[in-house]
Amino acid sequence: MSLHYNCSTHTPHSNTDAKGIAPPLTRSKRVLRKKDLAKKLSCSESTIDNRLNPSSRWHDETFPRPVPLGAGGSRSSAKGWIEYVIDEWLESRMEGARRM
């Protein structure tokens, strides 16, 4: 299950930023459940668990944390990842790879 929301970041007064790059028209606030995230990253759900687990040898402290979705807040078992946060994390990983 995934929920989908779009948040417009486009302002009519500004077509480019300081570098002359046009801003994106939308920034997806779609919520990805673990199954959807695994599919997006082409990995298993256990790989996601390992990236989040500080005791795992595959722990990645830069990996985005899930947000609670249920009414119980952090006590709720329903959690998901905001898609644009994942996209930004992927971009930062690609930037790091380009510098190597």
C-alpha cells in the first residue's frame, strides 16, 4: 500500500535558482511502505532492516528513517518512507560515487 500526495514547490515569481536551474514543479510526498521501498531500491526488505539496524555490519547511518503512520505515533507498527527523502538520499549516494 502506498499513499500519494504532491506538494508544489514552484513559485510563479522565480523560474530559476542562483545557479540558473529551474526548480522541480512538484516534490512527491508519496509514502512508501517497506515492500514498495525495497522495489524502488531493488533490494530485499531485510536489506532495509540491516541498513537501519545499528548492530548490523551493513548499518548505514545516512539511510533515511521511516516515519510513523498510525495514530499511535512512534508506538504504531505502521511506518513508511517519504519518497522525496529517499530520492534525495539516492542523489547524495550518486554524488559520492561521482567523486570517486
